[in-house]
Amino acid sequence: MADKTELQYTAEHEWVLVDGDTATVGITAYAADKLGDVVFVELPEVGSALAAGTVVGEIESTKSVGELFAPIDGTVAEINDAVVDSPELVNSDPLGEGWLIKITFETLPALLSYAEYTAITGE
């Protein structure tokens, strides 16, 4: 996966890696750390239409349940079955093997840079 400074971010603690018209989405290491040990991940179905800002999944940990938001408008192109089968990947490799969904899109909204995101989290 790309270096964290090359990714784009949302205020909902998700990262976005753009490759052509496809965006790979996951949660940040900051969010994974705050959630604690992830025990369950629910992702949208492939082919689902997504609207930016809407809840599209759930991440459950030993501490709490977090919602997964769509960072952009688009269609779910792929989900990471490995994370569904082994939710701990979200903790062990949130910016790599712990990615959650891939979305095909037409227009990419303005997202946060790494510097802007770390200003929000104080990291």
C-alpha cells in the first residue's frame, strides 16, 4: 500500500488511495488504535451504490462499534473478504492488508491531506 503521506483522508478516520477511477478505502491506524481489537467487520455488497457521507458498514471491536462511511459517491467494485474472515487485519495492517472496500467513481471530492488529517487527530 502507499505511504500514509500519499493517501487522502476523511474526518471520519478513513483513508483513500486513488488509482484511476477506483478508490481503495480503509480506516486509519489512528481509528484502528482507538477502536481496539476488531472482532467483526460488515461491508456493503459488491455493486452497491454509495453516496458520500452515508453509513455503508460497521466495524465492531472489543470496546465499541464504529460505522464505516462512504468517503465518495460511487459503486462498490470489490470488498476485502480477508478482513471479513480475519477482522484483526484492520488492527495489524490498517493501511495494507486491512483495506475494506474498493469504489469506482466518476468525480472525486476534496479530501484531507495527511497534514490536514494529523491536525485533526493531533498525531
